[in-house]
Amino acid sequence: MNNANKRLHKWVHYFNICERHLERFRIKSPVMLEIGVFGGGSLQMWKEYLGLGCKVIGIDINPECKEHEYTDIEIFIGSQNDPELIEEISTKYPEIGVVLDDGSHMMPHMIASFEPLYHRLTKNGCCIVEDTHMLLARVSRRLWRGRQLYGIRQIKT
């Protein structure tokens, strides 16, 4: 795979999880929304993985992420917890096959984007929320007093 030397940061075990749940979308021209663009490498990766005709949309708060736009890759600048931004995307893309949340990792933001986007998922659509262990890590520092908590993954299909 060639992602044009764009930066990509994913936990290695996420690839098997994503492949298991996203393989059914390959070569079916889905619309995928990735919350959190960062270096832009994952946008190219998803475009190549999902195949010809797919549309990959990104959301990020950093205006510099617009530079990662490419054929069939569109970037919206703003926060995932902005209802106007989510509505703008939902209006332009009324049916989304895949939502992947790798954005702020803040529960209020995750909920604010999940609730309206869930209703825009196509039948048998998939929503993946990455890095939920970050939420537990914040809580564990206060509640678990040094006990180690392992990361969890939550996938809703």
C-alpha cells in the first residue's frame, strides 16, 4: 500500500479488528467518515482498502488537515461535537457506511457525534470507536489507585 508518505498512527491490533468488520464494504463504493485526520495517512489507507468508488470523509479541528484532500477524500474542519458540522456532513452525505471515531477521545465529544451519525449509517453500517482505553485510563488514575487496566475496544455493527 502506498499512502504517499503521509503519517499514519494506529495500534497494530486495530488492523485485524477493522478488517473483520469492514471487509464487507470493500469494492462496494461506501462512504466512510473518519473523525480525526492527524497526518492524513489513514485516509489514503481506507481509500485504497475500500476500493474504487469509495468516498472517504475526514473531520479534524486542525485547518492544516485540508492539505490531505485528494480525489474522493474530503476534509471538514471543525470539532466532532459541533452539531452544525455534523448536520452539514449528514446533509451532503445522507448515507454513511462506516464511521470511525479516532478524534478527541473525550466521551462528551464521542457521544455528540455518535448519536446523530448512528442514524445516518446504512443498513448493516458500522461504527468503530478507537482508543476507548484512553477513557478508562483517565478514570483509572482516580478510581483504581495504581491497578493496571487493559485497553478495551467497542465496536457496534
